[in-house]
Amino acid sequence: MALEHAILITLEERPSSGYELARRFDRSVGHFWAATHQQIYRTLKRMSEIRWVTSHEVPGEGRPLRKVYEVTDEGRDEFVRWLSENGEPAPYRQEIAVKLRGASLGSLPTLIAEFTRHRDLHAGWVAAFRRMEQRDFPDPASLTGRRLHHYLVLSGGIQSEEMLFAWCDQVVAALERELSGTSSQSAAAAG
Amino acid sequence: MALEHAILITLEERPSSGYELARRFDRSVGHFWAATHQQIYRTLKRMSEIRWVTSHEVPGEGRPLRKVYEVTDEGRDEFVRWLSENGEPAPYRQEIAVKLRGASLGSLPTLIAEFTRHRDLHAGWVAAFRRMEQRDFPDPASLTGRRLHHYLVLSGGIQSEEMLFAWCDQVVAALERELSGTSSQSAAAAG
DNA sequence: CCCTGGGCTGCAACTAGTTGCATATGCGCC
DNA sequence: GGCGCATATGCAACTAGTTGCAGCCCAGGG
């Protein structure tokens, strides 16, 4: 149940409509807690019902009506309570590792292609996060308070994507060696 | 939907009962795809119904009856099909990062304690995985085929836990500096 | 005037995972 | 004989996330 709290802290930083929240999740919040607009709207509704947030309608200027949400005192108290609650790391699940575990039943070139794609996706995330880092935190050593916290969150995201990139790269290299070794062995056996 | 395939590849390696599967998940499979025994039993039932696995009962010796499952040809075909299906990295979700993002609303010492606990949990995983690596793959450079794949899966788990350990350590150090800087500033302000 | 696309809200039905719990067999010990 | 624990199986009800879809407002361009 961290989506509620991710939304609460995001609204605490700046009241927003559901649509704006979805946009903020796509740009930054979603880098540490991903959520779709359907989840966000449903969760906003539920939090309205239990009075963790309140909303008011804002007429757009040349735009449709917007419902802007903000955190109530109860919502803030709930977030503070949750901060002090002991959490556990989530169970680990990595679909591509399941594929790798069962690689011998499939086609090496296909799995190499899959890992190459994932490696490139992660490389893209690394690059995007690094640009974000350069833009928002050019001098990390000088950071304090909230900006330090935000920087540390981004740093975690960067390290995670870098690790996944490096691992996929290691796997691609190893499987390619296996493929060329097997092909050589097959050629030698056939020759 | 990778649990089905994690179970299929695990049974392909060695037919097992639900209870044995749960044990194997606790020891190794669960390091890349975590699952509880309730999930495993339910998924075994469903895969029996769609004939991806079949089961037969085996009387225990001084033990209760066991239902041993094995993969059918259809189940094997489904796994191979799934191997060639393009997957996407899962959306990223890290509860403790949400807490860090909202750290300014809470107590720094409490958050430091939380990150310290997580760091130590990850350190424990690193140590356990390293022992597993030493025991099962003392000479990684010589590996080929299935054993190479299994090793690469474990390597990914190790790198992931190491990254989480390093990140939590970085956060603890930064928050402790902040705490002591704030305390010094508070003391100076009060003095 | 109509169409398209962006802005904006939101629901139903589903899957995947979790929590809580139940039941039975068998063995060893008190 | 009963208790506790390990072995072994499995369900119901719930939460969290996903998929698929629906609908409305507004502006701009053809």
C-alpha cells in the first residue's frame, strides 16, 4: 500500500488534479513508484472517501474542468504514521531471469535478442536519469533537506538501472560466447 | 504471468510435489521469482486443469502422501512459446524510496533506522548468495550450457542485492550527515 | 460544420499476489 | 494418550495492479 502514500507526498509537494498527477508520475514519481492514471483516479476517489484528501473544481481556461486535490491534516498524519511503520523489501521477481533459467529449452539467438532489447531499454533509462540528475542536481555535495532526499531517490533509480544494464550486458556477452562456442563445436563436430 | 513458467522450468529440472516446489522456491527459485506455497498450489491446480502438468500420488515412507507433478509435452511447448515472447521490464516500485521522498515530513532518526535495517537485510542476502556462488559455481569461467545460465541468474541476484545494499548505505551516510549538520545548526541556533 | 487530438475524468472486469486460515498424516517425546 | 512439530495439501476473501473501454470538454484546422 505505497501508492496512497506516493500520491499523498506528491500532493503535499503541490496540489494537483488527477490528470496532472498522472503526468507527474510519468515524469518523476513513477521512477520510484509506477502507477497508471486509472489507479491514480481510483485511489484519489478512495482517499477522498476516507478524507485523506479533499478536492475542489477549477474551471479551465479554454480547457475542461479540473478537480484539484490536496492533502488534509488527516492525510498528512497518515503519511507521517506510515513513515514510521517498519517495511520489508518486496519479494524479488524478474521475468527475464526466469527465461534465462530455462534458456536451454529455447533458442539462444532469441534470448540474446531479448536481453539485448532489455539492455538497451535500461541504457535509455540510465541516460534519461543522468540528464535529470545534471539538470536538477548539478552540485550534489551541496544538497540538504528535501532536495537531498529527492536527489538520493534519483540516485537509487540510476544505480538500479545501471545494475540492470550491466547485468543484461554480461548475459548478452556470455550467451554470445556460448553461441559462437557451440557453433564452433558443432562445425568441428560436423567437419 | 511468469509464475506458471517459473514452476514449469523448475518441474522440468526435477518433478516435485507442491511442498517440495515451495521448498525449492524458498532456497533458490524464489531468488528470482518469489512465490508462496498458496500461490504454488493454486497454480499447480490450474496448470493441471489446462494440462500443462500432470500429477501422481506417491506414498510417503513415514510421511504423508505426496502429489508429484511433472511437465507434460503441452506444458513444455507452452514454456518454449513463452521464451520467445517479447517481454518488458516490470514497472519500478520501491516503497522505501517513497518514504525517502517524503522524509521531510517525518523523523530522520526513524528513517535512518529503517534504511539501516534494509541495508543489513540486503547485506545478508549478498552474503547468502555469495556462499551459494562459491558452493555451486567455484569456477565461473569454465561454465557452459545450463550451468552457465543458472550462474548468470544468480549473478543477477547478487548484483541486485549489492546495488540495494550500496544505495541504502549511501542514504544512511547522507542522512546521518544531515542529522548531525542539523543538530549542529540547531545547537548553534540555540546557543 | 465536422473531424481530430489534447485535456480530463473514471468504470468494470480481470489477473496476480497476499492474508488468514483449515485440515490431515506421522513421529517423537513426555 | 496427548502434544508439538514437521510434512503435506489447499481454500476463501481480500488487496494491488492491469486491461479495456467509455465519455465529455475544448480548440483548431479543413
